[in-house]
Amino acid sequence: MAAFNRDKELRASWHASRVPVFASLMSIIALAAAIAQMASAQRPSHATTTNDTRIRKSVTALTASERKDFVDAVLALKRARSPYNSSLSYYDQFVQWHKDRYLCNPTAHGDDSTMQMVHAAPMFLPWHRELLRRFEDALREVSGKPITVPYWDWTDPVSVNPDNPHSVFRDDFMGGSGSPSEEYAVTTGPFRKGEWTLNVHPEGAFWAPSKTVYLTRHLDNASTLPTKADVDSAFAADEYDVPPFNVTSDRHRSFRNALEGERPANTMACSADGWIGASAGDLGRLGTSNRFTLHNMVHRWVGGAISQGDARPPRRGTMILPTSPNDPVFFLNHANVDRLWSEWQARHPGRTYEPKTGHNGNTADSPMVPFGPITPQAVENIAALRYRYE
């Protein structure tokens, strides 16, 4: 469990660890080691003990006080300074980490010997599991309460029923859809325009036009939500992942690709400006959801297409951007993704992370940037990580 000891996480000089995703594996390891040696402060630990298994509940099962505690902790995280980069809030640090994984080298993109991929690739599930765990730790740190991140079961109609007090998009929790009269800015709930400011912005020609300083959502516009049949279809896949370990991996065999929701028609690639984005011809097809399933459907269902009232292509709502963690709904979505992975693991014992070898920087024992020595195989067992879902 030493690898999970929060007292030994990196803190000082974090700005030096923003490694471009195209760096070699050896460079990543060397830099992580150097930063670890420079770390001079220790973070207060709210890590689980042998007698403390965290329980993550469905959003619809939260009590009114649990909903309030979670929102209050997220707001406190936004006010706190990041222990890794003092120029960022603690909350914004998670947005920045996610955004940085969209950096790319146009001359090396697709070369798995030089580029670690945490989207459209095997690292997707373990990398986001570690991000979520660190986010949960941070919520506990700033609140002093045993906060856990609730999951949003997208197949449950109660979860999106605006008349149900336990749903996700209520004014006491995540707020609702954006206002059409304000270019779909979120104007309700604790994360509304004027109260929740976005400080980490998308970059690159494909993403920058969607930059705002407030959350944008156009619910139920660019996609439908996944169904139980969609989930069951993903569970039928027998392998964690299969060659070529990217968007073209057979979704009938690759659980990772089925759950992430990519399809071969996806045009995402490394652009000349150094950011992963879609081809120019894909800009006007945001409303076409038939290429996506499960996790990706949800991002599009929440973010949606935001018309600008003229001939320009629609902008993308916050949840569709590399900076999607700006919307706290991101973490509810990924808690459910993590829950489904844990259920698949229980149904398929012995089916562990792939690839084991041959894809340098993306194998089971590759350190996950920017999480120091933490590897995919180190986070595969949630029982060992002392949390579970109910």
C-alpha cells in the first residue's frame, strides 16, 4: 500500500512536472524521480486505513445533507490553493491535469513509444480512476469530512427527472441546463454564472472557440443517454483491451473501448498546433452521436451544441472540452465509469490491464503522468484501494 500513501505525494515545484505527452518514458520516469526528491512539504492525509473502506453511493441515494456536504466541499476546493501549483486553485489543478493530456507532438502522434495516451487508449480507465481518487482525497482535505464522490447511473431515469429531489440537475446540486438567452450559460445552482468562474481554458484551433469563463450546458441536445442494454453490451466484451489499443479496437472484444465510447469514425488526431482535436470537417457534426457510446455519450448529452445564431459552427458545451472537469458533473460521470469497470472486473476475474508489454509508456507497469510512480496495475483492485460502490 506504500504506493497509495498520500503523505508521500508530490507537492513542491509541481510546475516542473507538466511533461508534454510526447516525452519518452525514460524522461518521464527521470523527471518524476527528480520532483519527488524536491518535494519539501507533506499533504495532510485523509487516505483510507485498514478499518475505513469508503463507500461511493448513487447520486439518487444521497441524503439532503450529503448532497450539501459534497457541493460545499467542491466549492471549498475551488477557493483553496493547489499544493502543486500556487497559481491554480486546488479544484483547477484537476482541470489542468486533464487538459494537459490533450497536448501532443504532431510528428510523433500515434507512436506509442513516445506518447502516453489517456483517452482513446488503454490508460483511459486507470488514469481517470487515479484522478478521481485524488479528487476525493482533496475534497476530504479541504472539508475535514469523509466525503466520497457519488456516481451518476445514467440508465436511471430518476437521475435526470427535474421533478425528483434526488436528481443530478437540481438547484441544490449540479444546477440545470444552460439558459438559451445567455448562450447556454448555467444560471441555476451553486455553479452558476457569476458564482463559478472557469480559469483553465481550452487551447488549440479546434477547442479555443468554445472558451468561456462560465459553465455552458445544453442538456439532451447532442446525444441521448446510455441505456441498460448499452451497458450490458459493453459487459459482454471478454478482454480489457485488444490491439491496436486505440479507437479502432473491436468494441465487442475491448471493454475499455466499449465503455469509453469511441468508434473508428472518430476523427480525433494531433493537430499542427500541438493539441489533440478533430478534423476541420468534423466541426459541424457535433450533433451526430452515432459514433459514440456510454461515457462519451454522457459528455455530449451534458455539454451539447451551443448555437451562436449565425453561420459559425456551434460551440461545444463545457463537458465536451479538454477542460471538461470545469463542470463538476465530470466527476459524477467518471465515478460511474469507474463503478462499471469494477463490476466488469468482478464478472471477468483474471482479465487484467492490457497491454502488458510492447507499447512503451502505455503498458501495465508504465507510470501514469502526472501521478509519479502510480501505474495502471497498481490501481486495478479497488478493494486494495479501500473503497467500494453501493
